[in-house]
Amino acid sequence: MENKKRSKIIKGVWVVLLLGMGFLWGFFAHRNRIFPANLLRSLKPKKGTQIQSRSQQLEKLQALPYIKGTYDPDRKASGVVLNEAGETSAGYNLYISKSDRAAYLIDMEGRILHQWSYPYGNWHHSELLPSGGLLVTIRDRQLLRLDRDSTVVWSADGRFHHDIWVRTNGDIYAIARVARSCPAIHSAVMTLDEHIVIFTEDGERKSEISLLDILLGSPYACLLPSVGDRDFGPDMELDILHANHVEVFDGRLEDHSPLFREGNILLTIRNINLAVIIDGRSMEILWAWGPTNLYLPHHSTLLENGHMLIFNNGVERSEVLELDPLTFRVVWRYAPEEGFFTETRGSNQRLANGNTLITESDKGYVLEVTPDKRAVWKFANPDVDEEGIRSAIWRMQRFPPDALPFLDVIE
């Protein structure tokens, strides 16, 4: 009896010690932001968050189609339909209409100042250079550099899609899908990895970064879907990541936080509802946020105040969030009562005067809203067919008036 009693006492002491150690580790992890603090914070649902069912999660792996456009009962709306003088942030606006193989640069009244075209493939994203050159992703086919007259300067083959980022040294970061076998995801079906492909400004391929390898080797591997027990078609490729934005920090905000050191990479990964910052040297994940807070997000981008702007597509309503990444606190949100929604795509840009430019992609509309969430500029894609389908807009980007010197040469 005494031995049993002593054994129970010893087990009790061990339980208390283990609980105490767990509490202390949790306390220090929270205070010092070491593993698993960031992971736990990213998984903590915010008020009103819609949790996805397993069937919703699996549907995302089959790559939601990018629709051409949306029926608009107000089919006569065309171009700039709202422009409150003195309230907007002046500049020029670049956009691609889904049904065109072209990019348009327009002024604040909607007049076309310049356009670029290339007759092949499905245009996904364009990045405008001060010289008037244009980098273009032809979805799942090519990365192109055009000059201001739309002549091809160079091209690179690959399954490029979505986004491009140009560093101050001229290096170009582009996102490309790479089909590979990954038994950790599924033993029989190919998995789509996302590679960040780095080019020189002259189109020489320098290196590639595998996003899947980074995630598999990190504490965030648990966010990758477990689908090894499911049967898929023979030609299926599992789109488990679907990165849609890449951004490389220039170091201007490094004094604000080491997270923003020059060369670190910010990515938005739609299908696991995640925004991440990756160390540009070690390729380790330094910061992550999103699961249970975001659904199919796009375009997380760093602001001058050290916050992030994120387009959260949502299930039935979309929103734009301004997040303090150091506290994981949402400090501003655009989610009007009347609602707006784009199931795919979507973008946000903080403008020089503090306003925010928001692309409601699937419906073909762009809004500029003030910090108090009042619309002061609105653009309706003039590309509307006979059935009232307004063509989608991938992303509109505004440039300050003095940012594009090539326009003075053209004029």
C-alpha cells in the first residue's frame, strides 16, 4: 500500500512539474515571440470569422477558376463614375482588363494615356517601369519584358502567374508554378510547388526559391493539407499553395523591426490563408498570420508605418484589413455595410494622401476610399459585352504624377 501511495505522489509531482514547465514556456514564448507564439496567434479566430469546412478546404485544391467577368445590371456605367475633386490622391492608374491582352494607363478622368499589348496568352499581371517598359506574366506560359512601344525585349518560359516584384537593384522576382512529386502531400498525384524565380533586369535567370520546401521544413508545415487518403483524377495537380503576391523589403523600415530587414520576402499564399515573411538569407519563416482570420487572401503589402494592408476575399463578403504585424492587431478595416465581394483576385494600395485604392476584381470595379471609409473615386471597367458581363480587372495600381518620366517624352 505504501509503495502504491508513494508512486501516486511521485506521479502527481511529475504532473505538477510538467504543467508548471508548460506554463512557463508558454509565458516566455508569448513574451519573447518564440515558437509556438506566432503559430498560436495566427490560429486564433477573430470575432465574426467564418471557419471553413473540410469540403471547402478541398475545393480550393482544385484551383478555383478565374471568371471572365460578372453580370452588372448597371451596364451603362463606364470609366470614372465618381471623382470628388480635392479628395483623391492624384496620379496615373495602370490596369489589365481580363478580356484583353493589353495594359492601360489612364488619368484620373479615365482617359487612356498609354497602352501596351501582346497578342498571345492570358495576361495575368503587369509591372510598370519608370522607363515605360512593362513586365508581364502570361499565365502558365511566359514572363515578358516589353518596351514602351510593346516590342518584346526578352522573355522567359515557365508557368508564371500573378505577381512580379522589382528590387531597387533591378532584380526581378516572379512567381511560377512547378509540378512535382511530394509524398508528404500525396503519393500518387503531382503537387504544384510555388517557386520564386529571380532574374536580372536583362532577363538572366539567377536562382529559384521553393516555397513548398520552406514550409515543409518549418513549424508551419501543419498548415499544409492532409489529402493522402483521397482519390483524385489522373491528371489532377494539387494547388495547395497558390501564392499571389511577392514583395521584397528594401530595408527602409528595418529600424522599426528586424522583420523588415532588406532582402526579406513577404508572400501571400491563398490556399492556406496565410501571409508570411521569409528571411532572405536563411529562407526561414520569420512571421506568419492568417489561418481562421483570412479566407483566400490576396496582396498583403507593407506600409510606410510598418503595418500591412491585406485583401481578405472572404466567403460571401470581402474586406481590406490594416494589420499591425508586431501585435497581430487589426487597426483599420474597410468592410462597408452594403458589402463588396470578389471571390478571386482583389487588391489594395495605400495612397500618398492616406486613402486606399481597392480593386473589386471579379466585378470590374475600383474604389478609392478615405481613412473614414468614404468613397471619393470610382472606376467601372468600360469593357462590357452585349449580355451585360463586365470584364474583371486583375489589379489597379496608381502612380504619383512624377513617377513615370517616360510620359513626358511621349507627350
